[in-house]
Amino acid sequence: MDRKIVFLILVVFLATAASPAGLQTDFRFSGGLAMGRYQGLPTVFGIPELRYQNAWRTGFGLGTGLELKVPRAPLSFILGLGYLQKGSDLEIYYLDTRTGSYLYRLGTLSQTGLVKIGPDMKIAPYLLAGYELAFILSHRGQSFGSSPGGPDSDLKPDTRKLDAGLVAGAGLEFRLEKISPFVEFCYFHGLSNLSRGTGTLEYYTTIKSRALLLSAGLKFGRKKT
């Protein structure tokens, strides 16, 4: 199954070589700061005064991609591939006092397909919307129920292999003669339940990823395909 997913991603990139004539192709590289948070809380039995709350935790993202510009239209298509670190901080409260937390780190190989809409200007704002297919590379954190602050556990065996979600964002591009710097802010909304509800995630029956990514990058190598 793992090889089939990687093969599919490679096919998507190779297919751009057969894109319709007239499209302009730019190469993109970017990196930035990510913030991740899970949706879904563990099932708790015990002290009613205890409550749990998901909070954002920091990570990072690195990516590359191809941007296909439609001539005479404010429209482009972006195929991206990169590493995105998600996760969450599950905070523990006794009444209104924070008493501890469980930290989760989720590493993904992220393949995105985005539509970019923006004017053809020297300094050009734009909007992004599309999908993400994320292959789960790693998932580490504390087994829920263990003492907070203890050693990490490998949660990957009890985590599903693939996440699918939606992406929305905005950016600003500074178009120079050959290289165009840009900054982007994107929101990743996972639709899949990543937990199998077994083993280390027995009490964490629902995990859906949420992530924010603020990145900066360069776009270059414009040519017609």
C-alpha cells in the first residue's frame, strides 16, 4: 500500500510534462512555520473535575512544486510535494487550573493540488484553494493515560496511513525578471479520522488534523510547456 501511494504521487508530477500547450511552468521552493492542532478529545472515565482541551503546537513545513500559469487569465494550477509537521498539545485542566499536557507530533508527506487566483501585477496578492493528500510518515506522543511528561511512544501502528483534506490560503508575490519571492498563509483542514482506536490510541478514538502554515519561498524558471 505504501509503494502505491508514493507511485501515485510521482505519476501526478510526471503528468505535468504532458500538460496542454501554452501553459507557463514555474518551479517553487518554500519553507516556514507550522501550527498544528487535533480535533477530537480522548474518551475519559474517572474524575469529573478533569477536562481536556486541544491547543496549537509548533512545527515546520518544507515544500517544492510546479506552477502552471494559464495565459491571458488570472489563474494558475499548483502541484506541490513536501514535508509538513502537524500534531497537537492536549492540555489537562483540574477545574480551571492547567495541570499538565500530552504532546503529539505528526509528520506527513504532503501532496497538494491548488488553484491560484490573482492579478498579473508586479506586486500581486492571490488566493489559494484545493486539496491535500498526506501520507503519514511518523506519529509520536504519550499514550493517553500515562503520566504527563513521560517518554514518547510510537503511535504510528495505531494511526491510519493516509489523511485527506482541504486547503485554503492567501499570498503575496513580488514578480521580478527571473525570480519571484512570495509569502503564503495556508490552512489545512483534515477530513479523515487518523485514529484506529486501538493500542496506544485506544482512548483517542477521533483524531482529525488541523494545521496553519506561514511560509516564504522563491518561484523561478518560467518557460512554456
